[in-house]
Amino acid sequence: IYIPAVIDDLSTSKVLTTELVKGKKVSKLTPLGMIENDYTELAGVLTQAYLKQICVDGVWHSDPHPGNIFVRDALTTPTAGPVVEQEEGSTAQLVLLDFGMVSRISDTFQDEVIKLLLAISTNRGRDVAEACIRMCEPQERFDTQQFTRQISTIVAAVHDASARDVNTGRLIFTVIGIANSNDLKAPSELTMLAKTMVHLDS
């Protein structure tokens, strides 16, 4: 993974200027290119990078849509800035662009996100609901039992689907929707997490 270097002299509190990096947008990869190159490893690297940003660092690039991710030859010589990670012998490199949208979460919220993601992946609907309750703000008419039942049903249905068909971001948006309809106010950080995961899953 390569992160373009920030040019401090050309950046302000409202303008972020980075070095020019050339590559091919993920959204522009052709079907033939997908056949000729196995990008499975790069997809795994990207996923691990985001899990580290969210679950370890508590700070993450919040706009990973296909236009903000480049693929380039790993042998390209960086003009500035560090190479964050590069597997020995790899022939391609991911470049993350546009850090204008970055999310931050507290250590406590981070712990709850980890519990939420683990509970989703292991079909533990009650634990998903409990993590969500701890992250959200219960309102006057909130019904814990009803919310837990609805979340458990959704999580079980997703667990029965194949991994390829599961979009974690959409599932978190569904959980947020159920929370809102049950008088449980979801924080903006949870929405940003869902938005990030939707892009990442795609």
C-alpha cells in the first residue's frame, strides 16, 4: 500500500495537497485486466489495512470508493513519502487517494466496533444488539427485547448467505435503520463506519 506524501507548503486547514501519483483507478480495471491479473491478494491487503485503521488505529480513510483507489506497478519508484507495506515479490501496489474525509473514534467506541464486527461474523445476534445499544443513545420508548429480536433475525438471515453475497456495510446500515425505528439514536461514527464498509465491500 502506498500513501501519497502531503505537500505541507501547499496545504491549509481547508485544502489538502499531495504528490501526484499515477496509476489505474480500480473502477477502470477492464474484464481482460481482471483475468490477466489476480487482484485477490491486493483485495485482502486492502481489507486488512482498513481493519487495522478501524480496529487498531481508531482513525481511517472514510471514502474508499473505487475512484479513490489506484492500482500501479509495485516497481514504480516513489517520488516522496513512505511505502506503508509491500509484500516481497508482489507486482502490484495499491494507492489510497483523497484523505479529505477521515473518521476518528475513541478507544471505547473502537472496542464496541470490534465486538460488533466479530458478533456479525459469528452469527451472534444478541451480541450485535448489545454492542449497538452500548454505542447508541436509547430514547424514551426504546424496547430492548424487541430490538434484540429484530437484530437477531437479520443477523441470522445474513449468516445463511454466502460470504460473497454479504455486504457488511449494508448490514450495519440495516442495523442503524432498525435502531432508529426502535427509538435508539445511532451516532454519526457508526454511520461513517457503515459508509466505509459499503465502499470497501464493493
